[in-house]
Amino acid sequence: KAARGAGSERPGAVFRRHKKQVLDQFKQTVMEHVGVAGIAGLGRSFRIMDRDRSGALDADELKVGLIHYGLPLDKEDIETLIDVIDIDGSGIIDYNHFLRALRGDLSARRERMIWMAFAIMDPDGCGVIDMNHVIKVFNGAQNPDVISGRVSEEDCLREFLGHFEGVEKDGVVTKEEWIEYYRNVSASIDEDDYFELMMRNAWHITGGEGWCENTSNKRVLVTRSNGAQQVVCIEHDLGLDLKNYQAVLNALRQQGETDVVAFKLAE
């Protein structure tokens, strides 16, 4: 066989590089104009257009969807994008595959953080999150719009829950909707370290090493039965009323701090 020239590439490698360039350019356009919510919005638009729930759109439908979504793409841009995602030339686009390619895969580290957060919202392990779960971990009464009287506390909680729902707004967040939401969030975050820090602080997940270490959980200065004092991190403080002395004491005891006789918030 003839040797390949030093500068030659296999056709497959050329196509993969071209596909990545086109997808990266499209992703940048989405981020610049509508931010991280843009990828989630695209997914919702595609699913609404997909009336038979087949998970596929023809190239013309996809083109119409992209135009209607308001992205500043001309006809040539859209046709180039379709060329690289319509691998078999059938004119039928698996839009879930397209969205996955656009967002990239979740690393095992990111997925672990996502499920740790879900477990906080679903402490009884029923596999879904509803209003009963939200009430336990999210204090809507402290929301500025609730304080000002613009919205009710219940509406505030429903809005919070709705961020994680898909097309069907039924007041219940499934595992599929949860990870779909965080796939879209993940697409805008380059570093695993930053993603871990964001998740730990947003959902009050203790632990982490180095600059990934949680900083959002409250620390209290406890006094033990022998008079010794120590700063202790409250492991499960999301939704905890820090003004409720007994509730904080119970939280400390549940994490094994059974000899605490007094405490105060650490400075």
C-alpha cells in the first residue's frame, strides 16, 4: 500500500473535525444570543414540533424551528448545520442526538454531583420531586417578590419547581427532566471544578477539595458537654430555619453531634 503523505488525513477525521467546528460555532451563537437557557429552549421547541413524539424532525422542520427560534442564522448557515447532523442523508434528524452533540457528554464527576443534588430534593427516594419536597428545602417567604407582595409564596415555589420541568408543566420533576436541565447548564461550564463548586454551593452539598470545597453551608460554634468549643458545619441546612434553636440542635444531633449543649452561628 502507498504510504500516506505527512499532511494527509483520513476522510473520516476531516469530517469529524468539520462537524465539531460547525457545532462549536452554532453553540457559540446560541450562548451569545440566549445564554444557557437557549439550548433548553431549543429542545422544548423541537419537542413541540414533534407531534408524533418520534424524536425526529425532517430537515425542513428543523430549519423552520431554528428560524422561528430567532437565532441570527442565514439559510447557508442552517443548511451547513443540517449537513453535518444528517449523517445518513435521509433528511430525518434525531434532534435528541443533535442536542447531545451540541451540549457534549456529562463527565462522571458532573453526573455524580447532579444526582447528589437530586437526593437532597428527594429525601424519601420516591424518584420524583413535587411541591411537598420543595416546601421542605426552599423558603419562599424570604423571596423579595413574596416580601413585596408581587407574588404569593405558593406561586414562588411553583415557579422554582418549573425551572426544572420539561415541556409538560405538571408540578412534578422526574429524574429525566432533572438531568436534562443540568445537561443544559453543564454545556455553558468548561471546567469540572467550577461545576462541582456551583453544585455544592447551590444545593448545600458538603465536602469538596481545594477550591471546590463547599462554602455555603452554615457553620456554628458549638459548646460540648465537657466545655470544649468547636466550629461545626451543618451538613443538611437547606431549608433549615437558623432562628429555630431546636431545629438547628436536632440537625446537629442527626449528623452525630450528640454532645452539643449550646451553639451560636460562627462569625
